[in-house]
Amino acid sequence: MFLVHIADGDVPRGFVPSKPRLFATQVLLPTTSRSRRHALLETMRHVAYLYDMPSTTLETLLRDAEIVTHFQDEVIIRKGPVAPGEPIHFQIIADGRVSVRDGRRVITTLGRGDTFGEWGISHQRGFRAADVVADRPSQAIRLSEEQYHWLVGKHPVIQERLNKMRSLLPRLQLAQERARLKAALEAGARSVIEHMTSGQLSGFAIFSLIKEFKQGHHVLVEGDAADGFYILLSGHLAVGTEGRFISELSEGDVFGEAGLLEGAPREATVTAVSADAEVLFMSWRSFQHLLQTMPAFAWEIWDTAAGRREPIRRP
């Protein structure tokens, strides 16, 4: 049983149990070995590339895994070569937060359901490309190299998903940084991608595909049925309705979500105005899956879509 604090004035002062931190959870009943195991299995199902794995597969992985605690500022993985014969692992974060760093630069932060170490097993045996450091006390499900090979041998689609994540995730992270910079410089310039976690970006990478458009080609056409959701990875797009210019889209911008949320035809035409443009496209089915499984992501999509409707409908 959990008490979840979701608003600022819902728990009176002096109430017992006391009000937890905003969006934090407070355990009212002690955990048991059964509830702990259930929580760990649910954490594994939050991993982007494990979302549809059979329960028996996850249970087998968990049975042979180690639950490890990492202390604040602990270097979990150190950049550089791995000593001959040194065991290597991949880990699923169960609680806490770690960061992936290149020197002092933070590449990304990871939380519950995020993973690290797979690529060092599958493609870079003997070398680590970055440091992984615990930002605060954290727990992780640690799995061995042998368990990794068992997993991809039993479910080859796992390796396909990891390859796709490896290819697209850096581009999504770059688009995310550009979206954050744009939001800081331009009042009202918002993009759902700026708030996405590493796991959400990984979900986009797995469930999406890249589409390319040449200058003058339409990405969306006003009046067409909504078929998907887009993130602009590179290039420049123009938005118009009824022949009237509305706005421009630049790298990191998200578009196409309003039609999907409302089940309505496209309200604007989006055209490539740069020499070429690349967009990440997510189909309606994959989009619905993310909305149903990632509530925080769903809220940001609704909020972003609502903010877009005013300039489109303004006379």
C-alpha cells in the first residue's frame, strides 16, 4: 500500500502519516519477499527492450541476478579497457539515479527501468566508452554476460532493438538538447521531448522509424487522417493551414500529436523547406502503447498539444 502525494494542499498539517515529498511515495506497509520480487519484475518490464518479454523469461533472469546497492558518487563502471578475464555485467536500475559521464560532462541520467552495460557485452567487449556514476544511493538488478547471451539467444529481437537504440538514441538526445535550448531562448517554445527520460527516448527509438523528405515535399497534409506522430531530427519545416503560413519547426520539435489524441483529420500542412529533412515517425499503434504505459509521457503530450491549438485556430 502506498500513499502518493499528488497535490500541495491535499494532506492537512499534522496528519499521520505525514505528507511525503511532491510526487514521492511513502510505504505504509512493510515489504515482503513476495512484494519485493513483484516490484523487481515490474521494474524489468519497464525496460524499453523487455516490455513484451514472457514472464518466464523475466523470472529466469531475476532468479539468477544479483541485487546490488551503489553508494552516492560510486563509480559503477569506469571508462577504458576491461582487464582480461574481468567479469562484465549489464544492470537495470531498480531505485535511485545514476549518470553516464565523459569526464565532467554528463551525457545522460538514468532512473528506474533504465539500463546500462549491454553494449559493452554485445559489441565492445574489453572497452567501456564512458563512466557510470551513482548520483545518489541506488539499487540495481545486476546480470551477467552469460545471462545477456542467453537472453538474446532465446529472443533475437532483443539484439535488433538494442542495435536500433544504439543508432537512434544519440540523435534523439541531440534533438532533446536543441529543444531545451530553444525553450530557454524563446518564450512559449515547448517540446515534449525536452522532458523525456532516457527510457522514454529508448521507447521512441524502438517503436519509430526514420522518414526522409526533400525540399518542397509534404510531411503532413491538411485534411488527411492522422496516421502517426513525429519528431524532427534534422532540417527545417514550415506549417500552414488554408494556404496561410502559421509557424516553423526546427530540430527537436514534436508535431502530429493533436490529430492522434483527438482522432481528427490533420489541421495543418507541414512541408520541408530545407534541402532535406529527417523525421522520426511513430505509428498510431505504437503511440497508443506509449500513452497507456507511460502516464507522465501522456500528460506532457496532452499539454503540448493543447498549447499548439491556439495558433492554429486563431482567425
